[in-house]
Amino acid sequence: MFTGTLTADLLLGDVHSLKGKRAVVRPIVAELRRRFAVAAAEVGDVDLHRRVQVGVATVAGDAGQVTDVLDACERLLAERPEVTLLSTHRQLFSDTDA
């Protein structure tokens, strides 16, 4: 069994409040969950209104499948016109890791 995580640092476009930030971030997180059956949430920069970190996690029987899902999630984030993908960080864990 393999578990993969992706943390994406995003810059939001024309957002001037935390309420505006939620209006942008919620649909993105919901689409990640719906399209790819992953766990997704806002995980960082919660007090900043123009920055957000989104975390994604998935589990699969082989590492290739985990990588494919995380690749698709990253593409979705990169293609969203209302955000700019600044950076990503990935981790892959195996059930045999100590």
C-alpha cells in the first residue's frame, strides 16, 4: 500500500478578504475531492487573504497510481485561472517504511 501527499502553495487573484478567499478555495477543494476521490483541505496560510496552501492525500495499491493521481491534481491546480501555482511538495510513503 502506498500513500501520497501533495502540498500546493497558491497565490489567489483578485481577493481582498478572508471571505473572498473562502469563495475561491472551497470550490477548488471540492473539485479535487469529487474528480479524484482524494482527501483535500486548506492546510496553511489561513490568515492570509491572497495565499493558500492546499493539501491533498491519496492511497493506492501501487506507487504509479498514487503518482498519477497527484499529477492530475497538480494539473488541475495549475490550470485554474483564478489562482497561480507557486510551488508544490510531494511525499510518497510505503507501508514498509519504518
